[in-house]
Amino acid sequence: MSVWTFLTGQAAAVEQLRRAAAAEQPNHAWLFTGPPGSGRSNAARAFAAALLCDRPLLEERGCGECKACTTALAGSHADVTNVTTEKVTISIDEARELVRKAQDKPSTGRWRVIIVEDADRMQERSTNVLLKAIEEPPPRTIWLLCAPSPGDVLVTIRSRCRSVSLRVPPVDAVTDLLVRRDGIDPIIAEAAARAAQSHIGVAKRLATDSDARERRNQIVRLPLNLRNIAGAMRAAADLVKLAEAEAQSSFEQRDAEEKAALLVSLGAPESGTLPPAIRAQVKRLEDDQNRRAKRSKNDYFDRALTDLTSFYRDVLMLQLGTSGYLVNEPLRPELERYAEHGTPEETLGRIEAINKVRTRIVGTNVAPLLAIEAMAVSLLPEKELSA
């Protein structure tokens, strides 16, 4: 089983990376782009493993079985630095640390590989710090940057990178992946892949977590219960509470473990007041955790709004008479009844209203509750708004 096995629906990109991994001197910087769920970070890790594969040059590299491949895929290879952030942005100090790391020679492999999974989260100052290192990299360092689209990275960076474009895999390919890789029942896998709109990570979560499936079901059914302004306010409040509870549950245990590990590493006393130097480091950790929590909430809001958009996407397909499966196929009877009471123009307006809120929540400091309340009111039937 090679490192490319689970790069679902990406034949063109795999062939490009396979050839590059076998070259004596591959390009020193790569930019992996593709929509959420296309597998950008997975492709970057697979490429890193192939670059470091123990097989001789000019042979098929990326066997997936040697020590270099297995450790690179597992994230434990000494020559692979994998950078991901759960904060809103990658700071300039973190970027400087990457530049320093890039100067190190490989310890065991042919290359030192640096993967930046969230290159789009670097602010302009942070990106400029990387520019010199990418322009004139050490001879044995290869940069792998990941972002949703080329436009999310400064032109000065992307012009120096070889581009790898990934696409959203088809539903049947994601279904097959869930069955082969995770042993999921084919019927559940197919339903999850369709509901996730081929987002591989979300599809796996839906296929393996019944609570996640129920939360999504409640979100998608939201428009069916929007009958008046008071109901819209309640629905918005419920959605916000759900997002905040999900974020708190996700990070509460991890935050406590991180703080305990930090205190042990600093030799902090088991009781009593912490020394000022240790308090400062604990405060820095807590600030990082707060920023991470903010991003988690925003990401959850974005996913919830994406699921909500799928309802109106299905309605629009029915109103236009487009053939094919719906994302929310189990709701077809309800969707058909809803579609009868509106026009395609109204449905497009509602999709646009949701997309505007997604942009505001992710890109600004708007209070989610206020933004989602306004959105929920805009989703009400026209007769209710004019009453």
C-alpha cells in the first residue's frame, strides 16, 4: 500500500507528485491548493513521505512500508516539520522559527521538509518573513504550503512555488475511501459522503458519530421551522449555543492537559503561588488557548452554515428542474413542498444571505449571535417579512 493510496479522486495531482518525488532535484517550494475536504494536508504529507522514501532514486518512491514513509505519514520523522495552527493566525514569531528550522540540515533523510498546513492564516508580515527563505532556500530544504486557493497566499510567495491543484472528490470516491480505510458500512458511508458534500474529514465524522449526524440534521431542518420572527430568534440562539457547547467540549480536556504538562515541564510547585516567570508562561498558554477556542467556534459556525446552505441548494435544484441526487436526499419530500412556495430568485437570495454571514463571522469580529439572528430573519418566507 503506497503513500498515494488514500488520496481519493486526485489522479492528476498524484501523477505530478509521483514524478517529482523520483527526481534527483525536485522543486524547492510547492503550493497545495483545493477546497476544504479535498485533502491538501494529506497530499502534502504523502509527498513528504515519498521524498524521504528509503527506496533508491529513479525507482517508484513512496512505498508506504519503509521506516521513512511510515514515520513521515505518522508525523514523527525527524526531518519533517509539520506546522498547523488552531489559532486565528500564524504569528510572525512562529514564521521566524520556521525560517530558523529551514536552515537545519537533514538528520537522516535526503531532505528537510517543512509543511505549513495553514499558509492562508499567515498575515502579510509573517509571509514576508518566509519570503527570503523560499527565495533562497538551503540546498536540502523543501517547503510544502497548503491553502484553499492561490489567491489566499501573497503573489510573491506563490510565484516561487510549484502549484498542485486538488479538486473535490466525487461522492463515490469518498464512499469507497470510508469503506476501505475505515471499515464503515457502505450505506452509511455513502450517506455521510453525500451529506458532507465530499469533504473527507466531515464525511468520516458523520459516518462514525451519531451525535454529529443528529446535529447536522437539526441544522438542515432549520428552514422548515422558520415561520415567524420569534422563531427565527430562537433558532439563531440555539445554533449559537450549539456551536459554543461543541467548542467548549472539544477543548476543555485538551486545555487542562496542556496546562498540566507545561507546569510539569517548568518544575512548578504542586501548591501555592506560582513564581512570576512561570505565571507569565501560563498566561501566554491561556491566551493561545483562547485564540484557539475562537477559531474553533468560527470553524464550527462556518460548517453549520455550509450545511444550512445545502438545504437551499437542494431547493434551487428542484425549482430549476435539475436532475440528480440531492445533498439531503432523505428530506426530498419536505424539500419539494418547500420549493413549491418560492422562486429560484428568492432561494438564491437566501443562499447569498448565508454566505455573507459566513464571510462576516470568519473575517471580522462580529458577534455571531447578532449576525445569525439577522440571517435567520432574512430566511423567513416573504409573506412573513411583509406582514
